Amino acid sequence: MERIELFPLYLSLKVSFLATLLSLGLGLPLAWVLAKRNWPGKDWVDAVFTLPMVLPPTVLGYYLLVVIGRRSPLGAFLEEKLGVTLVFTWPAAVLAAAVVSLPLLVKSARAAFEGVDPNLEDAARTLGQGELTVFFTVSLPLAWRGIAAGTILAWARALGDFGATLMVAGNIPGQTQTMPIAIYDAVLAGNLTLANTLVIIITLLALVTLGVLNRLNRRVFDLHR
Amino acid sequence: MLQVEVVKKLTAPDFAVQVFLEVGNEVVSILGPSGSVKSLTLRLIAGILRPDAGRIVLDGRVLYDSQQGIDLPSRQRRIGFVFQNYALFPHLTVEENISYGIRHWPGARRRARVQELIKLMRLAGLEREYPARLSGGQQQRVAVARALAPQPDLLLLDEPFSALDNRVRERLVQEFAQLSRELGITALLVTHNLEEAYTLSSRIAVMEGGQVRQFGSRADILRRPCCRAVARFTGARNIFDGEVLKKEGAYSLIRGERFSVVAPAITFAPGEKVAFAIRPEDVILMKEEEVPDKIREAARPPDLIRPALTPPLVPHAWTAGDTVDQPRSGQKAGVIPRPVKEAGQDNQPGPTPTAGEAVESPNIAGWPGGGWPAGDGATAWNQLATPGLENIFLATLLEERSGTGNNILFVSLSGPKKPADYDLELVVPRNIYRFFDLAPGKTFWLRLPPESIWVWREDG
């Protein structure tokens, strides 16, 4: 019985961690490009990537189904050529969690990059450094607190997703049953002990997260800036 | 050697920036009021901003050429840049800031260079500090050190002293002047402060409204401005419109709105509209005994006195009108007072004088007794074009202000009137002011030396 109880915790941690990595990989470059450059269609791209914050999770899940479901072009292709089905597997949960958490990361990271005095980056360029060096030696070190805060928010959102995950990954115990879904399931089944346990674990996680965020935010206003 | 010819169209404010500059192995200042996009010019040269078209060549290397499609990124231009807010990396120490541009140098050489700069810029003991803990002056010195570390071909400085308070600024300006001389730096400096530009550079480019209005030596900018914009900005505060009346040898005669002056020889022809200016500090106060009797007496009424030119020039006598008499043989140069036309007064000219004869001035109700004649643009011609005695006027002090070590006087050349309607602004050292024992309302003699009068024609 113990193992079944802990599985949603283990799954949630795994899914949220991977989803956050995915968000970072996509979100950081996007945030930088939104912060530092102007290009036609920029506002539209910004709007599209903000949508997941505004749309209901079940709607997001629906769109995801449309894109990767077995009857979609992508889903069909994957199934035929690679024998892979995404829906109702834990990778789908990762995808769902990533989609809902990406906007949070992008917004925070973009603000962080915009907060770096452009003169500093220009100075670095006149001092002979290439764009990548400028990014890693100037932009990133000065923006990391904002990015870290954004990452933590993204992770928290990924951890707590219910609607989108349920739509594309389903509620398969031992396979795709993340903690929020497990709690829902436990309440439905009347298993209040299980529900309480899971709820307390998530609440503790949330409190720790808040604590870390606070410390990060406080340091943002120090003399470094 | 830097050659710049670039244009850039701006949207807000809406004008085009056009810069044509050449900088040799020297320090050149770009001087101009705020909003004349001086900083933008530096950024165009550094590669931080891209021009619309043009060419930038530094020491024979083409940095930018719109026709050939060349646009080197900043990192390849070998240009050092000192920003107005210094742009020091807040997360790096002073040492790390300075060595940022030479991080790829071998360790020993890099450390040696950093040490050299720390000594040069008087930063010893601050190596491990973070920029936030430094004073403004220290930050500025770190910024300069950092820019100099990679030994750039050109140093650009964007108002590097404007964020400092006066005492610190003066000291740093002096230091930088000395440093640039010692190191032989080629630099382009942007400032709105005339004194800074004058102290630091051999040549000054005055920019206004996105254009370089005048680019020349310090003396040229100060004493031979090309146009009102430059003249005003460099403190030539007595600027007048005028018309060339006469040219003769080494002199010319310019009639201004309120008074006329004898100026040095100019290339403009009689009848041309010109502008002329004299710097407030070039006006000379004269003691009463220095002023020739003839002028002193003739100036009592607000009179038209014709200037006479001494040998070797042909002696002419100008009439009260704007025409010039033909020389009459045997006529000697002299001063001939003539009554001024006044409303209702008899317009007969006075007796025709013979050479050398002193004529009694008619008793005109004029200064200092009564009021001044309400001449419609009647100019007080009070000139004797004798070297050293040209352009002597009797001035009334309207208002006086104290400057640092000097007094600023606002005077009228046509009798007492409202201070706001002054004719001339003078700057005299305090001791001179005291010597003359002046006060508002008092009169005194002054002289505008022709060599200090600069005449030019506005080009639209």
C-alpha cells in the first residue's frame, strides 16, 4: 500500500522537474529575444505564449489532444513511424505541465532581461566580447534572480496542474496519476486518509517554495543593482 | 585618424543627424546643447547603433561603409567607450571590471596591464571593491581604465564628467587633460560644457540640431563663430544684425540696429547683410582722460559724428546719411558734429565746416540734460577710426550682476533706459569694476576694439 501512496508524489516530482527543464529550454531563449529585439509579429507571439495563463486548463488539454492525439497528423505520424503514442502516457503529463508553466517562466525571465541596463551589454560589446560571452558574463549573472524566481513559479505551476494533465494523460493509477489527480481521485473514493496525506505534502512543498521565492525577491533590491 | 561621414534619420525628435568629422591624433570635443544628439553620434561610431548611410574609417580600417555593405560589430572596432553613467559591471570587482576587455590575454600580461592602469588612474587599494561602494569620481576613473585596458585605437567619452559635482569634476578634467597628453590618446569627447571642451581638446565641433555647425580650433570656435547658434553657445553674447556700409583698407564699417562699429576688413561687400558679435569680456573700459577730447565733447549730445580715417587711408568724411562723400581735395580728416534730426526740429544741416575747425555743437535738448532724441533707428555714430581709438562709446550702466571674480554689466549706448532693453553686455574683472567706481545710472566710456569684433554672414 505504501508504494501506491507514494507513487503520485514520485510521479509529480518527476513530471514537474522535466516540465520545468523543457520550459527553461524553450522559455529562456524566447524571453531573451522578446526582451532585446523588435521584430514584426512580436506582439502576436507574445500573446500566443501568454494564452496558457488565461485559458482554462481543460481547454489547454483539449488543444493538446488536438495536436498530439492519435487522430491528429502529428499523433498519427508518431504512431505509425515510431510506434509511439503520446496520449495517456506520463510524457504527455510532462507536455501538459510544460505548456501551462511556460508563460510564467517567460514573463519573469523577460522582465529580468529587460531589467539589465542595456549600456552594460553595449559596454561588454565594445570591450571585444561576442554575443554569447555577453549573455553568459553580463546578462545572465545580472538577471539570474528574476529567472530563478520565474523558474520556481513555473515549477510550482507544473506540479499543481490538474485539468490539462487529466485531458491528455488521463488518470491511470501507477502510470499517469500525478498528485493533484490522485487527491481528486482519493476524495471521490472517500479515502480521506490518503487525500489528507497528499494534501499535507503538497502544502508543505508550497510553503517551502514561497520561502525560497521570498528570499530571492528580497535580494533583488540589494546594492548589486 | 578617424574619418566619419554618417547620416541617420530620427523619428522622435524628427530630424536627420548628419555628422562629418575628422579626428587626428588629438582630443576633439563635440559640444552642443542637450538634445543635439551628441551621444547618438558616439554610438554610431562605436557600432552600438547603425547609421542609415555613410562611412566610418579608423586608422585606415573601414568600420562602416553603407555602399560596400561593411558594418563591423562593436567588438571588432577597437574602440573604447566611456558611458555617461559609467556602465560598470555591478557584479564584478574593480579589478574584474578593468580586466574584462582583456580577459583573453595571458595571465601575467593581463595582471600587469591591470596594475598599470590602477596606478595610472589612482585606484590603488580599491581593486577588490564593487562599483556600488565607490564614489562618483572613483567610478569614473574605473570606467576610463576599463576602456583603456585593451589599448583601443580611439576612445569615446559620453559626457564623462557631467555626473560629478563641481570640485571633483574640475580635478578630473585636469587629470584627464594631462593623461591624454601623456598617453597621446586619440579621443572624441561629448559635452555640453564649454569650459570642459576648451580645457580638454584642441579642436571643437559644435553640434546643434543634429548637424555639425562648426568644426575648428578652440580659438576659431570662440572668436570666429560661423553662425548665431555657435556664437550664442560659446558665450559671444553681443550678437547683432547689421549691414556693411563701407570697406576701406584694413577697416570696414558696419551699421547695426542700435549703433555702428568699425570692424576689421571683411570679404563682404557693401550692402550685404551680416551679423557681428563681440564677446562681453572683450569690451574695454576707458578712463575719461584716455578718450580724445573731440569724442568726449561730441558725444555729449546724441549726435552723428562722422568717423575719419587717418593716413595711410584716404581721408573721407561720411555724412549723416548713408552715403559716402567723395573726397574733397585738401580736406583733412576731422570730426564734424552735425545736429540730429528730431521731430519738429529744423532739418537744416549745420554750417559746413572747414578743415580742422571746431564747430560748436548746437544746443540740442539731449542727454544729459533732457531726454534722448527719439530717432527712428537713428544711430549714434561715435567712431574715430584711429588705431586704438575706434568704437568709443559713452555707455550708461543699466544693471550689474556679480559673477565669480567678475561683474557682468548691462549697458545702454543710447542713454538711460529700461534694463531689459540693454544694448551691450560686458564682463569686467572685479578690480576693474571697483576701480571705475560704477553703479547703475552712472556713465562711463567703453571701447569695442575692432579686432575683437567678428563679422559673419548667416547662411540661412
